[in-house]
Amino acid sequence: MNPTKEQNAKIYKRAKIVATVGPATDNLEMIERMVRAGVNCFRLNCSHGTNDEREHQIAWIREAASKAGKPVAIMQDLQGPKIRLGEMEGEVRLKVGESWRLSFSEATDETAKRLSVQYDLSQKVKPHEPIFLFDGKVQAIITAVDPATHSITIYIKNDGVVMKRKGINLPETDFGGDILTEKDLADLAWGADKDIDYVAFSFVQTSEDVDHLKTLLKEHGSRANVISKIETKLAIEPANLDAIVRASDGVMVARGDLAVEAGAEVVPIVQRDIIGKSQKYGKLSIVATQMMASMVEATSPTRAEVSDVAHAVITGADCVMLSDETAVGKWPIETIQAMKRVILYTQEHAPVRPIYFREEITGKQDAISSAAVTLAQQIGADAIVAETKSGATAKSIASHRPSMPIISVTSDPRVAQQLAMLYANKSFLRPDGERAGLELAQQLRDDGFLPEKALVVLVSGHQPGVVGMTDTIRVRIIE
């Protein structure tokens, strides 16, 4: 097989691409084109569409990945307690100084200005807490709470309009762990026996939320990993954020709601902090929301969007994500291709600069991984080949952000798919064996991914296929 750009280790993209499936990409042909364009993970957004549609999409993704000959991850993104206004006719104008009642019940009060909501806010909020309507376009303060009528009263702080089903944000409201809705629980149960690799958890507030979801997944018999979406003010408090990253398998910087809840000026600093903590603790990091938003309509990204993607690459994010761009945009394939070009150019001309210098080594596996990356950098290796059963070895190596591909070989299909999102990783499914990594390296040399005389660092264990037994580093010339 002749080497191509996709197969050449020198220009293999290290930051991965997550793309959302939606009406614009809801067929097998588009899924296949997205895989070929460079998508490593498909996001199934439970806020839209039906589970019947998602079942078709899962089948298409697996068929497309099989045709392309590479593992691809699937992420089920739970809606979470996305609180919305109810039904109304047209636009409703709100004026500064007015008082409005937000009611979950069907009862009406003709003497008061009233809007319906799809959630009983009276059970969670307190007077004096802020409340934002329509993604922050209308700001208000809660003045009264009436659980008996399932309603609250708010004071409007600026003029604006709202319309049916627009979102409500409550940046200072503590939901007390009650952030999995009935819809989320139903979606979770549905996805437990489907081919899902990751579950993205919306509006996480504390590490206890993450622990609870992991317990539910285990009870359902699911092996999906948990991605915590950071989009609340409570979650970014230093003690909470550190604990959430530790408890999660990965963390998403959900910049849309986070900007509304905490302030847009907070987002870039939080993003850097999350990427850094993820590297520190060996977790996945995903940067999301409006990365190439102009390409919903336009055929090329803005300069600011290019800089945004490049900054995520330079700081060492595992993944960059596309939402509306591939779900409803006019140019989904062109957007993926543009994002890939930015990743490749950036990693070639601006080495990754991790946010936190790894001063501490945490345990034997981390020490072996650190040594393997240091050795590979010093000898100019073409790749690091990791034999891994659970994926832990590959994740540990990736946390040190090597400048060459990590070739991971595993006998577990779920692990191979989950590693598709990992920084610099190229995963392969092979039977366990003492020569699994070496034979894979030889095949990649023959296929043209590695050069004719390839220098690789092999990381393995003396008991192939046994979790936690990685203990050996070898240097091999493959020719």
C-alpha cells in the first residue's frame, strides 16, 4: 500500500475531531465521507431527534468505520436539566422593571404577567438568585418562590424578547445532585446495550454527580466512559473542578452555557485550566461550541475561528468538537477538512505546550510512560507502540503529550474505539501476544505509515493481555 497523507506518521493529526450527527449528515453516505475527512468520534445529541434515529446512526457509523479500517468512537450526549420556556404565541416582549411569573402549572392568573416553563423551578431556586432567559439575552432576578403554585416571580433587569422553548440559565442555583432528568435516565437505559463508547453528562456540578452516573452505567451493564460537560458556575469552583476531572474519564469545555452561567470572559481561562488538569490526571479533554460556527453558512472559517482551533491544539487538547457545523450546517465535510488543516499546520509549526509541567510522577505506570516518552523524544523515534488491554497504558503515555504518534494495540474492541479520541493515538485491534506490538509496527512500515527504516519505542508487559502488567520499554529498528 502506498503511503498517503492519512497514513503518513509525519503528518498524522494528534488532536482529534468530534463531529455531531444531525439532519445535514443523517445518512450512511455522509457518515462515510465524515470518517474519510478525519472524524474520530461521532456525537449523538439527545437534545434532538429520537432514539430510533440514533440506532440507525450507530449502525451507519460502525459500517463506515469498518470500511475505512479504523476504530471510531461514539458519544451519547445526554440533554440534562436544560430548562426551557414553555409554549407561547410568537414573541413576548419583556421590559426592564416588570415582574413576571414563571409557572410550571397550568393554572393561570389573569392579573399577572405569566410565562410557562418546562420545569418546576419553585423546588430548586431561592429568592435573590439570578435567572437568565433566552441564552442570557434577558437578565432577571428571582424575587419570590411559591412551591404551592409551582411558580416563581422574577424582576426584569433589561428589555428583551423571548419565544417558545428558549433556554433558561440559573448560574447560582444548586440542583443538589438532581441533574439527571427522567429523559436522561430513559436515554441512559436505552443506550446501555447499544454500541456506545462515551456518555457525555450535561450540567455536572460536583464529582458526586459523576460517581452517580458511573454507578448507573455499571448497574445497566454498560462499559461506556463518562465525559463531564463543564457548563455551570458551581462546577468551575477550584475544589469542584479538580474533583470532577479526577472522577471523570474525560471533560468537555461546554463553552455555550458556561459563557452564560459564568460570563464569557471566564471561558478562555477555564478552558486552559481544564486542558491542563486533564493532562495532569490523564483524562480526555474536549473543547466545544462555535469552533467554526461561521461555516454553518460560509464555505471557509473566520480568522478568529482558525485561531481558536489552533490555540486548543497548542495547549494540548485531546479533541476539538463541531456541533451545528456538522449537524445542520451547509458545509459539514468542508468544515471537517478545514479543521483538520488547522490541526496539521499548527502541530507542525507550534509544538504543544502543556499548561502544567508534570513535576510529579504518580505510580509505576506513569513513571514507565514518562520514561518511554522522554526516550522517544531523545532518540527521535517515529512512533511509540503501546500494548494495552484496558487502554490505561496508552492514556498514561498520551498525558505526557509526545510529538509522535502513539500506536496502541489491544484485543478489546471497546477499548480500541474509546482510544480513537485519545491525543496522538492510532488504535488497532489485534489478538494478545508477545509480538503483537512488534508485528503491528512491521505491518505499518509495510503499509507506508512508518518509514522504510522506522525507529520505534515499544511499551509492553511480560504477561500480554493482563491489565496492569506494563513494565517493559524496548527500542526497535523496523526494516
